[in-house]
Amino acid sequence: MPTPLTCSASLNHTQDYLHISLSKPHQVLSSAVCNGGLVTADQVLNLKVPKHTDAAEPPEQTLINCASALGGKGQLVGMMTAASMKSFRKSVRSAQGVEITVLATVGLANARRAGDVAEYRQIASEPEEIGTINLIMLTNAYLTQAAMVEALMVITEAKAAALQDAGVISPVSGEIATGTGTDSVAIVNGFGPDEVRYCGKHVLFGELLAQAVIEALSRSIAREA
């Protein structure tokens, strides 16, 4: 049974996936393997896959096929993870009619600190590891494109803070991890009427967003520990 996330989005969650259906196309900024970048999308999928697979099918096609099987329509933004869907946690913050929802799934098998020595030494390498902290943010506010990029920065910093609080260590450097080697993030923009032009650490939107990310991730990491 779909769970409402906002007035225009609903979530289906099983042990195999998180599938968000959008009632109309939304602007989405993401690092997703399927239709990443800044796009207009009708659905977002976070799919659990085996940590090691010999599948010859490109990951984009796997995601498209899965979304189609779930009845998804229109443009898809899709990401993958080897993390258990039992790690799924949701956090919501709201103020002044603006709502921010953060969805998190966490796998820490390939925790890394930014700047660690990389295993793949070619610039155009495509890593095969799948561990992954996947984060999806939705808001009913309208963020300018610059604000969406700033939100991405806040989400990244908040993720690093949550890992620091939890004492997650990179096995490469032995120092506090700032993420995993295969993290993905998606920001689902709203339609207003509120327009957000700034969402950094000096403004309320940035405060609430960071709090939601830290809460969702901390609860999910605690399950992993």
C-alpha cells in the first residue's frame, strides 16, 4: 500500500526496493546511475541488488525494467544499493508551511574517507563495488537551481557529520569515513508557493535539511552497528 510522502508523492517500500511515484513530473537533481543530473522525472527508484553480480545487463536497464514491472510510468531516476532495505529510515522536518522529507538506506561495507587512495587508477574507471548510502530528499518548496546545488552540499556535509558522530572508520586510511565509495543522492524539487533561493547553514531550510539527514542516517547507521 503506497505511503504518502508529500501532497504529490507516495512511497512503496518492500525488502527489495523503495519506489516513489510522483503525481506529476518533478525537477530532480541526482547522482543516480539511471538518468542522473538535472532532469524532470515521474518516479524515483532505490533498488536492492546483490553485492556481487555477473549480470550482463547494464544497471540502467535493470532499473528501468524493475520500475516498469512495478507499474511505474514516465521518466525514471534510479539508484542501486547492496544495503538491506531494513536499513530504511525516514525523517521529516517542517516549518512555516514548508516540509522536508529525507529517506535513507545505509550500507557501510565500503566506507571511505574523502581523499583515500582509490582502488581504480584510471580516470574513467567504473567501480564495481556496491555498498552505498543512498539519500533521497523531497520538499514541497520550490528550490532554485542554485539552491538545489547548495542543498546537495548540505546533505553531503550532514552525511559526513552523521558518520563522524557514529565513529565509522575507513578501512583504507583508518580515519573517520565521510561516506562510502558508491553513495548516491537525489533531490526532488517541489512547486511552492515558497521559493527557496538559499539553503545553507545560515538559513532555516538548511538547518532543517541537515537535521533530517543526520537523524535518518544516524538511526539507519545504528541498525548497521
